[in-house]
Amino acid sequence: MRALIFRFQIVAIILFAVELLPQHTQAQTTQKHFDQQLYNTILHMDSVCFDAFNARDLQKLKTVFADNLEFYHDLGGLAYYDETMKSFEKMFVQNKVNGLKRELVKGSLEVYPIKDFGAIEVGIHRFTHMENGKEVIGLLKFTHVWQYKNNEWKITRVISYDH
């Protein structure tokens, strides 16, 4: 009986402590930084980037990335602009038959302004392709840092993780 009362007291203490913690929902957190116009712009630029990716249009894809690109990949390490473009080119050749495609997961996009620079885009994207006659789906997390310079939006940093 004492053990049961003790467990009840511990649960009550934990529940009381949790009630004292500030409650933040995603909407409240993002609302603080939310800018609809910026969100729409980055959403559009995301689609420009990945429409080119899905179409295997390397020339268009090159225009979305800044020359000083740093691409951080949790498994592949750090790559710069030239290496990244060569990787895309190689990927496009290898994946002509398997239908590699990327789509942004609805509801996952978050956009945060960077004063006098651009924006941070955070989200989850789904990559699909065929392998041995079966569709393979990968949900991956990403962060893009966009710079607005000379009336153009370009990705300067990519962080791709949770592979």
C-alpha cells in the first residue's frame, strides 16, 4: 500500500511540475516570427528548386544555389557548390530510370526571417524512387538558409539530416 501511495505522489508531483512549465505550441512559436509574404516567397522558391530537381534540370537548379554554397549532409559530410552540382549531375544520370522525386511534406514548412540577409527554411521532404520493383520512400529533415541579394533568392547553406 505504501508503494502505491508513493507512486501516486510521484505522479502527482510530475503532473504539477508539467503544469508549471510554459506551454508552447508550434503555432505560438512560429506566430512570433511569422511573415506571410516571406513564407509565400520561400515556399515558391522551394518549388522552383525542387521542380528543377524533379525535372533533372541542372541548369535551372544551378541558378537557385549561391556560388558560396555549403551543403552539410549528416552522412556525406560537407560539400561546396561545384561538388554539389557534380553530385546532382551524377544523381540525375543514375536515377533516370528509377524516378527519383522530391516533394515537400505538407504542413512541415517553417520560415524564419534573418534581418538584412534573407530567411531560414526548415521542413521535411519526401524522396521517392523505385528500387527492385518497389517504391522506396524516405522522409528527411532539412534546413536551407536563403539569401536575398541583387533581387534574387539563393540558397547559401543546406543542412540535410536524419537519414
